[in-house]
Amino acid sequence: MGNELNETKYKIISTLGKGGFATTYLAEKENKIYALKKYSDITQEETIELKKIFEVISTLNNPNIIKYYESFNEGNSYNIIMEYGGSYNLKKFIQHYSDKSELIKEKIIYDIIIQICLGLKELHKNKIIHRNITPNNIILDKNNKIKIAGFSVIKVLNPNVNYLKDMVGTSHYMAPEISKGEKYNQKVDIYSLGCILYELLTLNEYYVDSVIDEKPITIPEVYNSKWQEIIDSLLNKDYNARPNIDECIIGIQLIQDEIK
């Protein structure tokens, strides 16, 4: 494309994706590759909110979270520069095994899910609710090292607000309290984590068509039975009964030595 953003000399190479008011590009500066997210046609209030979010996520420095470097206005758009983690995500990884009708090895599942937990721990420690933890927003490299991406709908809680009520996210990974329009907190990310773990273990999405209907949660018998206990706790419809992220990590680490 050859387009150049004059203010900071980022050269746009190609388009990576579009969604909502934003388009993400592959960009280059001083022989380094970045992802550039350009928000167009947004209000001044929306720009201010984006800047507030960027101020928080740009301070995060965690190996399991996509790094955000800088942001700036360019004409009528607001641009965010972030780490480019590649085009391969957890959804494609799971689909690869599904196409082969081959279950994912337990050790690989453990390595992936514990990395997601460690990334979520950093977010929750900083009062951030991701609200869209899905396989599409988990980037993998060739060594199965993961980075959480997809921060378009995150929310930063302030000291006076511990719950939210607005409905956002991806339906198949959305906690029941969001679907029902009820108040919610960081436990919605825990529910989404449970959906991802279920998908890694079964190669199928966990989705309840109605927030009232029950769906049996069963995993293949070849896996350690303790995964079943973890799945049941993460997908509990009562968010108060779900573990927090620290409890998730402790529970998952307990079965590390038992993994085949």
C-alpha cells in the first residue's frame, strides 16, 4: 500500500482485519513490524475513553499479553500501535486438531491454559475486565507461547465501581450474567476461560442457547478427571461460586504432576 503516517513515520504494509469502527493494519517503522489499529468516525467522547484505556493497558508488561506501545491522533482518526503477534490464533490451533479428529495432548492443554491464566491475572490485578476472552483473541506462536489480544471492549474498573451491566462480548463465550443484562465483574472472564478449556478438551464449543437451559459438561475420559472439576467450577452460572483467577491457577497447577 505504501501509505505513511506522517506524524510518527509508520508505513502501512497491509490490512489485517476490520471490525466496528476500527481497522487493523500491519505497519513498519525503522525495520520493525507492528500492528496499527486505526479508529475512524468516532466521537470526541469515544476518543477520550480510548485514550483512558490505552493509558492503562500500555503500562502492562507481561509475556502473555500483547504489548501496547503508543497512541496518537492523525487527522480524524485515533491510532494505537501494538505488538504484532502473528496471524495464528487458538481457534485455528483447535481447528487443526478437529480436522484430524485428534485430541490435543494434555500437557499442551495445560501449557496453554496456564499461560492464559497468567495473562488474566495481570489484567485482573490492574482492575481490567477483558470481556472478550475467546480463542480468536489468543495468539499463538510456533512454540505454543500465547499472548492475549483483542482489547477493543475492555473495561477498567475504578475504585467506586466494582460491577458493570453493559452487554458486550462474543455470544459463545459470554457469561450468563451478561446475557441476562445483570451486573457482572471480572468473573465473566473466568467463565470465558472455562469455555476455552472445554473447547481445548473436547474440540467443540461450549454454548448454551438459553441462559436458563442446562447443558451437561463432560470431557473425554482419557483426560485427568480433575479437569472435570475445574470445568464445572469455571462454568458455574453463579459468578459468586466461580473461582477468582488466583484460585484458578492454584487448581490447575495441582494437576500438573498428574498430567500424562
